Amino acid sequence: MADQPVNQNNSDEIDLGQLFQMIRNGFNKLGILFLCLFLYLKKNALILIGLVVLGVAIGFGLKFITTEKVQIDVIVRPNLESKDYLYDVVSEIESNIKDKNQTFLDRFDISEEDLNGFKISIAPVKKEETENNDKQLEYLEILQKFQNTDLIADVIREELLKKTELNHRISFTYNNTRGEELAEKLMSYINSNGYFMELLSVQKENSKERIEKSEVLIAQIDTIIKSYSKNLNKQNTPLETGKLILQNEEKLNITGLISLKTGLIEDIEERKVELKQMTAPITIVNFGNPHQVKKPFFGKKIIVLPLLFLGIFFLLSFLKYLNRKASEIEV
């Protein structure tokens, strides 16, 4: 019985010894692996360096051989609910360019050579979201306490306009000298829709008539206030705040007239801005200048080609190794 603890201790020492031996063997194999890898890289160093240099040289050369793209960005704003039309007509132009529709090309005096590398695209101008959603919810809850007021209505309207993507970017990409000319022709074509041109004409006439009528009303309000203010000192009876009593006992609400005049002035200002902005169905906010599509110095070709060559070399080396091992097994 006394020999059992001694046998147990010897067994534990054997297990620990085997464990350390396995760890030692593992490190030895790992060291041999790194050594083999080092010898492999040393043996093929010149080939690997040559492949990297060759890939970089080819990629750098292709960078200069490839024609640089030029782009024009046009910021536009649809009027009279013409957003759907804008996207449809750009899609139509894109399809005609892709198919090289001869009827379409003849309309703009465009040859097929002029369309080499020419592309058109459209996307909304995104606005960066900087406000926190919780803060926005809290803000709207505060506004609910002041419902049915003109000030809050204006604030809510302004916030909705901020969230609405009013502007859109039409991008023309090309590598031909006539690219800018084609972009101008296509923008003129987009703005030539007869239906929206007629609506725009009616809208302008309505705005001008409204401005004239508002100016007449403002002049009448000024005349009324000026006329009855002369009689202010002639009144012998007590006056209510903000009221003028006429000779026939009628009351004139000065506060209401001033408020009406202010509203008319604001309406005139809005109509004048509208007339200035709505010069076409699609307002051109900014017709950008041609600029080269920028690419980083270490372009994809300069990086991808060396990696591709190295990958092919390592793959061939691995296949060669497998073939040698397979031959040894057959023997």
C-alpha cells in the first residue's frame, strides 16, 4: 500500500516530461518551418524582386497609357414637381447613348466617335445628418406646445425643406474634346419639355399678377392708415388699444392692417425669388467646370499587378512541390 503514492508521482513526472518534449518538438518544427521559408525566399529573392519591379513598371505605364477621364458636375433643382421627369429623361439619354441611337445622335449633331467614353448619371445631393434623433424628437415635442401659430408653421416648413433633397447632381464623364459641348446640348434638351415650359409660363404670369395685386393692396393700406391717422387727434372719445374710430363710429383695426401689409410684403418677396429661380423647368444651380477624375498615385493597377505576379509564382511553386511529392509516393 505504501508503494502507491510513489508510483503515482512517477506517473505524473512521466506525463510532464512528455508534455515538455512535445512543446520542444513543436518549437523545433516551427523553427524549421521559418528556416525553410527563409531559405525559399533567399533562393528566389531575385525572381520575386523582378516580378515586383515588373508589375510596378507595367502598372505605372498603364496609368499613363490609359486616357484620363474628364467630368462635369451640374447641380440642378426640379421645378413644378418635375423630379420624376428629370430622372426619366436622364435614363432615356443614358439608354440612347448606350445603344448609339442614330436618330438621337442626329438631333444633336453627334457622331459615334464623340460618344466614346461618354457617360451621364444622376444622383441626389445628399445632406449630412448632424442632429441626434432623440434631440429631434424632443424638439418636435416642444413645438407641439405652440401649435396653430404662424411662427411654428414657418419653422416646421423650414425643417421639412432641410430634410428634403431639393438639389440633384447630373454628372457627365467623357474623354473627348467635345464633351463639354455635348453636356450643354443635353442640358438644353432636358429643359425643352413642352408641357413643363407651358406650366412655367403660366406660373410666371400668376406670380407677376399676384405681385401687382399685392402692391396695389399695400398702397391702399398705406393710404387708409395715412388718411385716418390724420383724424387721430380729432377724436374726442376714448380709443381702444390699436383701434381708430371713424366719424361714422366704425372701428379700424390698425394691428390687423399692419399684419396684412407684412404678409403681403413677404408674399411679394417670395414671388420675386420664385421668378428669379424658375427660369426653366429644371433650374441649373451650378454648371461646374471640367475637371479630371482624380486617382491616387498608387492606383489599383500599380498594386494589383505585382500581387498578381507574386500569386502566380507562389501557385506554380506550390504545384511544383505537390508534383515532386506525388512522384516520391509513386516510387
